[in-house]
Amino acid sequence: MTTGTALTAGVENGVSTGTAMTAGEETGISTGTATEGSIDMASRVQIVPSSFLGLEREARRAEQLGVLRICADPNDMPASNDKREGFANKIAELIAKDLGDTVAYDWWPSRRGYIRNTLRAGNCDVVLDVPAQYELVAASKPYYRSTYVIVTRRAEHLALTSLDDPRLKTLKIGVNSIGDNYTQTPPADAISSRGINANLVWFTTFYDDEHQPGDIVNAVAKGTVDLSVVWGPLGGYYAKHASVPLEVTMLPDSDALTGKQFAFDQAFGVRRSDRELLAKLNDAIDRRRADITAILNEYGVPLAGNGTR
């Protein structure tokens, strides 16, 4: 779900944290406040519908069979894809193994309605890489925290560390938009609030054959833009695999001027009624914390507090 992120970080997806879910409303997991297209008000009352009880029965049946049923985006690298190559896929496999389970996936793009069409529809019991404050799910303990980053070409020696740098007024800046209505990620909004708009170059977090997650970072490598401001996992991963050396500099937890949040805790999401599963996930996360961090480091994910990679 991409905090970018990110579902990302995400917008109901968007959780996109820059990733179509990137964290926040990105994405995608952008990483801001996540909303779903429409929320059934019946879900706010205390009556438990029979259909919901059916979901719980399916969840218990899957548990008895030793299967961890997961919903994820099939094209949201570096978090997930349908080849199970993302870091969230690897972490899910690690947690499932710890619980003595196997993993079964249901794939759904991180778009508006993601939770409604996955977790609430009963197609799975766990969603990957959602912001820990995501109001549509019960979130596990965070298994990492990242923030948005500035990606530049190392050879240019720009040494950009702040959105207040006056050079941003003339440099060409890649930023993510969420969906077709050009909703801005938190740092894109913060940049616009500084009167910087004409030199922004937009990259969608709704991916398809034409638009891919790494486009915003590859544009820096190719010189199409001077820098990109992107959800950390996406920036770190694609910078690591870029055709030229790139510099990845983490932004602070929040923006002093606008108060926009840049850093987000990322977690698994389950139905609010699945307390037993949530407890098991939390225990497994605690047991495998070191292994999870090793996976994140392998993928170049900037962990908040680590500075420049």
C-alpha cells in the first residue's frame, strides 16, 4: 500500500506513501490521512452483521489450515508485486514461517476502495504495509518507520537537505500525485506551500504498463529532473539500482512550515475483530525484529533516524 509509500505509506490507497499506498495519502502506501471512497455507516454501529461473522469463520478456517491469507498490490515495488519480490512480501513470508503458516495471496491494486475490496470482502485476513494510524484497519505493531527523501545525482553535489533551500525555486523537481485528481503527497504539498509550482514534474502512483513505481527515481538518473522528493522505501530501493550513483537524503519527521507529516510507521492491517490474529502478528514481529530490519536494509529502505544512506 505504498507510504507511500508510498498504499506509499496511503490513500486507501493510495496508502500510498508515494507508492500507491505508499504512507499517507500517497500510497498511495502518500502518507497522509487515508480515506476510502465510501464507508458503510452500518459498520459504525455495534450490531455484527451475519456476513461479517462469515468472514470470521473464513479466517478461522484458514488459520486451522495453516494459511496466512494476504492481500497486496501486484505492482507496488519495492513493497510488493505478484512475483512476491517486494520487501513486504519477504517480511510476510518471514512472519508466516514464524507462525508455522504458508502464505496465500489475493492481488488487488492499491486504489480507492482497496480495503473494501480486500479485507472487508473476506478475500484475505491481512493487508501489507499500511500506515500504523490507518483508520480502516486494526494495525499491528509497526515493523518499520520511514520518511520521504530527496533523491539527487551524486555527481551534481547538490547537497540538498531542506525544502527551504532557495535553489528549489529553479530546479526541476519530481513529485508524486495520487490518482487521477492530482492529490499531492505531503512533501509535494509542502513544496507548493512555499510558492514552488511551475517547476514541479508529476509522477502518478497509480501504476500500469506505462507508469511504473521507479519512474520518479529513474528520471533523476536520466537527468529528466534535477531531483525527486519521494517516499523513502521507493527512493532508497530504486536509487540503489539506478544506472548512475544517486544520493538519498531523508527529510525530517514533519515540515516546520506547514506541519505536514513526512515520517510514518508502517504495519500489517487486519479486521478490527481479529484480535487473536493481531496478537500473533505482534508477537511474531517482536521475535523477528532483527530479521525484518535485515530485509529492509537489503532493499535500501531508509529507516527514520538513520540520516543519509
